[in-house]
Amino acid sequence: MDTTNGSLNRKLRMALVGGGSGSFIGRVHATAAVLDNRAALVAGALSSDPVRAKSSAAGYDIPLDRAYASYQELIDSELAKPATERIDFLTIATPNHMHFPVAKAAVEAGFNVVCDKPMTFDLAQAEELQKLVEKSGVVFAVTHNYTGYPLVRQAREMVQNGELGEIQCIRSNYIQGWLRTRLESSDQKQAAWRTDPTRSGAAGCFGDIGTHAYNLGRYISGLLPKQISCHLRTFETGRALDDYGHAVIQFENGALGTVTASQVTHGRENDVTIEVDGTKGAIQWRQENPNELIVRRNGSAHQIYTRDPNAPYFLPLAKSSCRLPSGHPEAFFEAFANIYRAAFDAMILRIEGKSFETKNTIYPNVYDGVEGMYFIQQSVASSRENGAWLPLQHQAARK
């Protein structure tokens, strides 16, 4: 069998929870996980509706005898199988309110987990999950997928190497327009659960995409946050959760950061942009043009670093995150696949009884997930207090 799983000499066996017919993110996970021929999707509990869970299996080529009616049935049935047949990891692609119960059951059963963001419904669940992961020793990855883009990783390495000098400002934006009208009042499934506090959590837009923007700034800069002042707004009348938000963040080193997230800006699609200013230079990356990184220095012409693994400026982590030669675009699926690739490396070490890094990982981990939930909690609390400054550094940030 031709895989890149080394001495394991087989593909990792994957189960998918969520992702039934009509799901966006489930199909993304299923595609990304198998992109490098290191995993195979063999089981699933694809919907909370047992009938739909079974009927969705054919779309993923999951055999009916491993298309389960619930996540608990999946876990119990897979545990009962011989070790040579049972799943190695479980991917969670459900609405937010189901992340924790599924993750908790999987971790307690000893299965590795890849979980979509935000990691849980609230901070208390995230903190409990962190303890469970630490106790069990499983691999736990959170798909903050924008950290998987090669040029985002290039930016991170440039900051770490001191190429920008001392970091002074981070501007991280995630701008969409798809919720400019109240799609949740129609049969639009994605809008319905994202705007429902019982399924999404305390935040709408800021929990859905603001967490991505915040995580991206933390990932590239490496700076520890200190405090936050946030204003959330609901511009569509009758909507239960925020659809726009802006936060100012102070970092420990004195740098300032901003996070702006909108799902109601006319004409915008999926515009993730981050800019980092340092004493020696500045960088800008935009997800809608993901294969370019703009580098600016006063007195010099602007430089555009392209996704070129053979370029002399391309740094090791960025280079190892590429699959194709320059000029062949890589984007959303490949970024997700890079998260899986790093998590797979850790899973294989665990299967082989070897030690593996759990905190300072290439993939976003349970500690990043806790940080994301703390960001949501403090953003909502600050906004309720008219932008009051509140602490932002959770102990998980000092992992």
C-alpha cells in the first residue's frame, strides 16, 4: 500500500460525525483528510437524524454496516471491533453545541480527535476537554485551517526569525456578506444553526469567523494577549446573535491588535486579511489571493512572495506545506490537509508507542481551542459592558 505513513504501513482509519447531506464543512474534512493518501474514511454518524445518517453514507462511500445512527453507537461499535479494524481517529463536523459531547465521548474512549472550531459551546466545556485530553494522551487537533496555508506559515517563520523586527500592530479581518438578509428565516441550514444561540453559543459572527481572525493573529505573531475591548452588533433586525464585531487587543509586549468580523458587508465573499507591522517591515496576506504574501519596507519597493517552494526566500515550514510546483494554485482544501498531515504524524507516533509533542504543535491543538473559547467569552462580556477592557490571557496561552 502506497502511503506516507512510514512503518505503520497502512492508512489511518477515519470516522466522521456530522457532515450529512447538505453539509459544507463535512465534505471539506472528508476531502482534506484523504488528500495525501494517508487516511481512509471508513465509518460515520453523519446526522442526528438516524434515517438521514444512513442515507448520507453512500455519498461518502461508507459501508452501511458502519453508518451509525448516533455518535455514541459509532464509538461503542468501533470499540467492540478488533484493534486491527477499529477507527484511529474521529472528525467532528457538527454544529457547535455538539462538539463537546462528541469530543468527550471520543477522548474518553481513547480515540484521537480532529474537531472543527470553535472547539466547544462555552469555556467551561473547553477547560474540561483540555483536562480530558491531557489525561488520556490522545491527539486532539482543532481546524483553524487558515494556519495551514503555506504563505501564512511563511509569515509566521519570518516573524519568528526577526525579519520584521519587534511586532507593533496586528490587524486581522474576516469579512463576509452572506447574512446581509435573514437567511435563517428560510430553509438555509448553515444560516439557521449559526444564528441560533442554542446551537451556536454566546456569539454569532464573532464565534463563527472572529475566532479564525484572532487565531490567525496569534499564530503569526506569537504574541501573548493581555486584554480586550470589544463591541458586537446585530444589524439585521430580529437576528438573535451578533453579525458584526470589532475588538481592540493589547498584547504583553505593548503591541496593539484589532479583530474585525462581519457577515453583513455587501458584496464580500470570504475575505480573510491579516497585516502585521514591525519595526523593520510589514507583511500582508489575503485568503482570497492565498498564494501571495506582500512584504513592505520603507525605502524599498514592495515585494510579493509567491508560493514557490524552490524560491530562496521560502522558509522550511512553508516549503514543507506545499504539494505542487509554483504557478499551480493551492488553497482551501490543501490548507485543511496540512492540519491533518501534522496531526497524522502525531497519531502515528502514538500508535507506535512513541512520545509526541502536545503543546507546541504545527497543528492547532486543544490549548488553541481553549484560547478561542476564552476569546469568545471575553468579547461578549466586554461588549455587554460597552467595550470595557477585560483580561484576555487564559492560562492555556502559556502552553
